[in-house]
Amino acid sequence: MSHLKLMKLMYLADREAMRDYGFPISDDCAVSMPHGPVLSRTLECIDGNVEPVAGGWESWITDKANHEVALSHQVTSIDDLDEISPAEISVMEKVWQEFGHMTRWQIRDYTHDQCPEWQDPNGSSRPISDQDIFRAVGYDAATAKNLSASLQEQRKLDQLFGSL
């Protein structure tokens, strides 16, 4: 699959999870880039700019070659995906049903036209706040602010307990 298409599908899955459940699947940092919204840490993984971690990205996804990536090994059972909840799988299936048929350029254009949180960074990158995504998927300003604050608190807790 084109790495551009994979990136857009992953972004749209995070966005859909935020709409449905109030939190993203990946908890990556969203940024606006020239080809649309991007998950920044995921892009670093795709580009090979991170240190390998046992069981991490590189154990699942091949190195990018000619702008394409693939699974490193066959997923034979849902049990192979034990870090992903049934709700997250449902979101990913929904996103695939809606966007999987699109080419990388069609899905890129879709994110330009239908994701108002994306702002053209004029050749650079620009952060997309959780609050902007919540607003774009239909939450009112107060709810978007509260959901964003909850995500920030959860991230702080994750950092605290991750460092123990």
C-alpha cells in the first residue's frame, strides 16, 4: 500500500475514534503537512527515523520502498492484534469500508477538502490540536475543550506511570 494512503487511513481512523469514543486509536500527534493531515510519530516510523523497539513498527511493517509499505508477516487471527480493542477494530473496518477503495491521491484530496482541521502549512508543518479535531467532527466548543483536556490529563498519567 502507498505509505501516503496508509497515513491517511490511520489519521481518519484516529479522527473517527475521536468522534465515536472521545479518544484516538494511536494517540499520535496530528500535524498539517502539504499532503494533508499526518500522524507525526507514525510518519517518523514510516520514514525509518526511529530506533527499533522489540515488537514495534518495524516488526509489523516493511521498510518503505518506492513509496510503498506492506505487512512484514501475515496476520492469521484477531488474537495477533491483542493490543487493539474490538471497538478500535470496528472503527478501522468502518474507515476501510468508506475510504479503502480510494487511491492515495483521492484520499489525500479528501482530507484537504473534508477535514477542516487541516490547514495548508505552505511547505512546512503545523500542529493540529485535539480540540480542533473534536470541533471538526461535530462537538461543540465546550465539549471539545473538555475532551481535549481529558486527553491531556490521560497523557500526563501515561507519562508518569510509563517512567516508573
